[in-house]
Amino acid sequence: MRRLILFILVLMVMGTLAGCGTTNGDTRSDAQASSGISKGVRLRDDYTDALSIQGQLAAGTLLLEETDLAVDETLAAELLPLWRAAQSLTNSDTAAALEIEAVYNQIQDTMTPDQIAAIAEMKLTEDSLTTMMEEGKLFSGQGGLSTSRGERFRGGEGFTPPEGGSQGGPFVFSQGAPGEGPGDGFAEGMNPEVMATRQAQIAGNDLGSFQDRMLITAVIRTLEMKTGEIVQDQALRPFDMVYSVIAEATGLSLEEIRSMTAEGVSLAEIVESNGGNLEEVRTSLIDALSELPNAADMDLEQLVSDWLGLDE
């Protein structure tokens, strides 16, 4: 299950962003301007099953996009170089833990106290993050995953995002009607025994740090949209692209493939059990994904192998 959730995260990060709030001006909002620097306000990871500080900060920043505490254009320009530094240090084999901690502290100091307090109130955990990603609440937009649920995230300990936020989150997963993407039925049809088996299979893998890296990339892309470094091109539909490759190789419909994955069947098993050539599918997926933004920053061969389930 968690690997499938990471699959969604990677595709969303790689897809073209659209739908970042249009309410951002050239200066901070009155609330943000009056808050000043949030020195002394810090996230904590000492509650049960807490996400890492960097995970909380990244996921929380994305969740704030649905609130009136969303990062505006001016603050985005201040945060962008800090998040890029965090990404560089996180990907480095030689960076000291204190260096990394210092950057995340600086990010928290740059954000407002209200923003950090709101993220802290979310009490983000691995389970809550997975649930939000399943239901499309972490990456909301104009279609696909989020509109099929029509609900806003309510985190732990009574956190409710304020009203009056931006018009949709940083990603549009699909431009079609609800049900066209994998959101409808993605979690509901999952066999609990299969879920437990897959979680056991990936236990011990370094997927936590991988997840943090993907979240960091998502934040950077969101901030780049706000500062105008990335234009709002028409959103891609990456899941349809992946499923279409498999459908062409097997003769299955997209709905049949979605149904099988909801039952816990790996993509590799779907290909092989329906007469497809697994190596050809793998090559086609790598070629297709290599055309997407940010592809150069990822090990596509390993990612595709993971998604297909070749290392299980």
C-alpha cells in the first residue's frame, strides 16, 4: 500500500503543476505581514508515530494551500532558496545532521507563527499522511482525486483549516470527471490481508527518506509556481499515461487495471498474467516518464521497477 501511495506522490510531483492559488499578491497578506518572524516556534516529533520534522514541514506546507494561511508570493520567494538548500543537503552523503537541522529551523523561522502552529496542530503521522494521499486531500485541485471526496482535511487534535483559502491546491491530478483517476475505490477495495503483506514486504526499506524527498520536491515545485519560475501549463494525467502503456500491452481496459491494483495485484503481475511483455512495458514506462518535468532528478529505472513490483 505504501509503495502505491509513493507511486501517486512521484507521479504528481513529476506531472505539470497547475491550480496554485490565484489570490497571491505581490506582498504578504495582512495576517502574514503582522505575524513577523516565527523564531522560537518549532515543530516537534515526540508524539506517537510522528512524521519527521522535515516531513511535517513539507506536508504541512502543502496542506496550508487549502487555507488562508497558504504561503504567498513574497514568502515563497524567501522560502524557495531554503527548501532548495534542504533538498541539496538531504540528497548529500556528506551533509552533517546539524546542517540539515539548521536549514529546517530557518524555514520554520521564516514562516509565520500561525503557519507553524497550524502544521503542529495537524499532528501528522505516517498513517494520516497515507490516508490523505489515498483520499486526494494532500494534493487537491480541480478534478480527479480530491473532487471524488469533496472533503477538506481535518487533522489530529481538532485542527480544522481556516476558510477562505486559495482556489485549489498545487496539483491537478486529472482534468476529467470524478472516477477517471485512481482515487475512486483506490483504498476501499484493497484487501486488508494484501495490504498487510505488502507493508511487510517493504518494511526496512528506506522509503521514509524517499517519501521526504518527494514531499520536498513537491514543496519546491509549488513555490516555483508561486514565484513564476514555472508556468501554469495544462496539467498532465500521469496515471492515465502509465495505465495506458499497460493497457496497450495487455488488452485490458483502464478500469480493469485499476480494479486489479485495488485488490493488491502488482502491475508486474497484471502484465505477465495477461500476456504482456514485462521488459517492453518497463522500457515504455521509462521512456514516457522521461518526458515529464523533473525526470532528470530521479532514478526512473529504479522507480519503474519499484512501481511494477519487480523487487518484491
